[in-house]
Amino acid sequence: MSSSDLGELTAARYGKTKVRVLRVVREGEWHHVVEYSVEALLEGAIATSYTEADNSVVVATDCIKNITYYIAKISPHILSAEKFALHLGTFFVSKYAHISKAFITIEQLRWSRIHVPAGEQSPQGHPHSFYRDGDDKRIVTVEVDASAGKNKLIGKVTAGISDLLVLKSTGSAFAGFLRDEYTTLPEVDDRIFSTSVDLTYTFAPIEIEAPTEDSKLSFVIPVQKGEQGFAGSVWDEDVPARARTATLEIFAVDNSASVQATLYKMAQRVISENASVQSVSYSLPNKHYIPVDMKYLGVDNLTPSEATVFMPVAAPSGLITATISRK
């Protein structure tokens, strides 16, 4: 950095994005698959690579890609996006003395087992055949922080769902909202409610046991199923399914007075069922379906009880967001 520079470097982070990984885990004839898109970004004593063209502090992004594939190969935690992300982040901050933080983001695509006629499969589905089960994705973001020392690692984990498209054809109303000279929207006691759910939930920070061997490749899960502190924690692999189920069930059964009210109920259930979840955020954009006006034909398609033909409208749309935090 030159003394004549008018600006100074105040933040820097770099790495590799869109590292696509398909991993097969074989347990005899019974196979598991996961497909991830991984982003791995690093922070630390890297300022001179920007200010002095000093590449000696740069872990090449190609190396970051190679490490991602290698950890995917050897990690016993690969089937859990949260654990794999923590394993990968822990390796980066442990392996490289000048790297103080690693930020791992994983997008997981849905693969579910194909079910074939009885007698040819287990009740869980075919042992090695799968199909893409929807366009929604699991999202996991992890920060592994070694700022306090290489033996004092802290992990921060946020997980959730994106692009979960849902629709209910009744059981939703919107009335009693503020009305003034700008109001044209009529009140309705029955309407289609559709949205594309983006959900994130954040766990309490965790302490991570630092690897002690020279390779820095190990990663220890500190608590196991059935032990105190496991249920509802970042180590509990049932949390994603519970959060998804809570979202879908509340959406389905709630007699919705508004998107806001339904959102709040969803988040309360996610918090109540998962002890280590500290906050829950939803982003729910309206997917509007407008009844088609057929009055010119003498046909009533506007009264809610008579409306059966709708026109999907992509934009503009309402957008409802909120974060609910544990008391």
C-alpha cells in the first residue's frame, strides 16, 4: 500500500464458489447419495495480496476446490450438510496458520429413493435408484472462527430451505387492513394462498474441538444421539426434517388471517421443537392468483365461493419477511 493511496483495505475474503459435488456412500448394496454446490471463502492475514501484490499469502482457489473434493471423499459426515461444512471449515482454519475464518455455504439438491413394486424393495425404497424430488433446496451456511486461537474454534451455523413452493386453495383470508385514499384492494374472506418459502434458522454458537494431528483432517462430533444436548442441536440430523414438516403442516392447517400471522406460527413451532435454534427467519413472497373476470359473459367468477378459474400473476408481488428469536 502506497502512502499516496486515498483508500485503505477494510475487508477481504476470497475462495471458490459453485464447487459441485455428488457423493455416493455405499453400505453394501444400500447406497446413499447427496449432491451439493459448495462455496468456501477464507479470511485472515491476506491483506498484502491486495495491497502489495503478494501472492505468498494466497491459498489458491484451485487448492480450495481440491480440498473441498478431498474432504468430501474422506469425511464420515458427508451425508449431513451441516457437519460436512463444519468439517471443511475447521480444516481450512487449522491447516493454514494465517487463515482465521472460513465461511462455507452449501446448497443441497433433493434426491429421494424410487419406490418399486412390493417384494423388490425395502419399505424405505430402492437401494440405489433415486429421483429429483422437487426444486426446493436445503441451504447451510457455516462460519468457523479461529480468531481467538487455533485451539479455541467457534462454529456458527445457519440452515434452512429455499424455493419451497406451496399453495392452498382455501383457508386464507385478508381483511381489516388499513384503508385510505390509496386503497383499491378489496377485503376477502377466502382466497388462494401461495408462496415460495425461504426459511433460515440459526443455532447457538458451538465450540469445535481442534484437530491435533499434523494433517488436520479429523473432525470430532462432541455429542451423540441420546446424549444430553443432542436433541434439537446442530448435530441432530432430524432438525431439517422437523423444520420442513413444521412449515408445511402449519401452512396447510392454519386458517390464515394473513401471511404474517401464518409465518409467525411456523417460526414458533420450529423454535419450540429444536432446543438449540436461537432464531428463525422466513421470506414469503406472494404468488398471486387472480380470479378471471367473466362478467362480460354473465358468469360470476369473482365471488370467492364461485371463483374457480384464476390467472397467475408473477409481478408485482407482496413480500413478507420476519425473524422470530428465542426469548
